[in-house]
Amino acid sequence: MKATERMQETIRRVGFIGLGVMGGAMCRNIIRRDLFAAVEVFDPNAQAVEAVLSAGGALAESSIAIAERTDAIVLSLPDGKASASVVAQMLPHLRAGQLIIDTSTIPVRMAQQLSTLCAGVGVHYLDAPVARTREAAESGTLSVMVGGLPEAFERARPVLNCIASDITHCGVSGNGQVVKILNNMVLFQTVNALSEALAIGERAGVDGRLLFEVFSKGSADSFALRNHGEKALLPKNFPDRAFSITYARKDNLCALELAGEVGVTARGAGLLEAIFSDAMQAGLSDQYFPVLHELHK
């Protein structure tokens, strides 16, 4: 019997904490796969909870109740402060052998600290941030980057397979966050470059759709072009409750923090910090982050 099959027998009850845009979609996919005896959920937002309960989840009274009753616990939280707070609440109620899969994007050092804290009570903590779009979260085709012990990674596979089509073990605790943070750093700078190119091209008299179509046939083609460029920048589609300026800035600050820790001057990320700060001052904080395009004058 394979290790993943043994783990599927072991993980009977899954807990899920944090049912936002990405978390709610991931949780519904875990429920729909119907691999586990129960999926217990918690979020202070009643509307978010109801959307998951309609898919078949079971309501938990608190994160403590989830810690006491489940075998694997998935976190999908807005930042490191939230992850640290929830883990601290659960810690006295966790038991040896449980698994925490933290899909939140948080600072590398914090992920390492949470892993050490959990190891102290015999709990395996994996930093497992996710990449790709809201649509990928809905379809279960996210990319997940995982840091932690190889055996814990293998134990987590039945859960991760429910939410992602690409799952990569990146090494020791914190490495999942390193890869995710750098992924987003590159994405933000690419979207900013596309935004600048679009603004310049249109003012020079070139149709924006033609510009991006030609980009897609040449060396400027990218995931960012086909998603953030064609689906957001061109139609100026910057909805709320998507990956906002606030969240993008948080991740970019994580990249700057990491760069400082390893002794690299990240000038591009520094420029994006200034742009994100300007966007927030312009009242764009809650809109989908390609809204930085609105800053062009």
C-alpha cells in the first residue's frame, strides 16, 4: 500500500479555517471530492460559511473545536498575523500526529517559527501557499508550493490533490513561502510592465487589444499577459473581493523583507512598494491589484 493511501485512511476528518475567495473555493473542492468522513469549517463571516455548508461541510463552533476533532487542518488566512493567532489558539488543543496545511502567504521567518512551535507538540506544519487565479481555485487547478518534512508532504497529498493540479515540494519549512513570494514578486512587476506598455501604446495610437495580441505571439507572452493583461487591464476590470492592492502590497513587502535578510537589493520590488503605496493613497486598496493601471496620468 502506498504512503498516500495509508494517509487517506489516517485523515478521516479535515478542518478548514478561512473561507474567503480562495479558501472557500478550495474548501468546496475538498468537500466535493468526498474522500473524507467529514470536513469541518470555521470562519467569522457567516455568509462565507453558508456558501460552504451548502456544498456539504459541517460547521465548527471555533478553531479550537477544529483542533480537537480533526486530523488535518487547512488554513487560508489573510496574513501572517492571522496564521500566528489561529495556531496559537489551537496549540493547547492539538495532539501529536495532526497535520496543519497553511495555504496562507506569510513571511518566511514566521512560517519557520510556526513549524517549530507545532513540532514542539508533535504536530507537522506545512507552509503550502497557493498560486494562480480565483478561477483556478474554483476548478481545483491551483499550484501549491510546499515547505516542510517530506513525510508530512506525502501525508498531505490527499488533501492537496483536491485543490491543485500542480503540487511541488520545495524543501524545508519556509521554502514554500520563499517560492510563492518570489512568484508574486515577478508577477507584480510583469503586470506593472504590461500596464505601462498599454498606457504608452494607446497614447501613441496603437489599439490595446492589438498590442497585447502581438505580445502573445512574441517574447512578451506570459501568464500575466493572458490573465491579468487581457482579462483585467484591457477591459479595466478591477473588482472588489479579488486579489486586492492591499494583499499584493503585503506579499511584495514579504519579498522586500526576504531580500533584505539574504542581502539582495531588490530595486524592482522597491519600485512596486512605491506604486502600491500610491494606489492605496488614491483609494484603490480594495480593488483587484491590476487597478494600479489607474495611476497613469
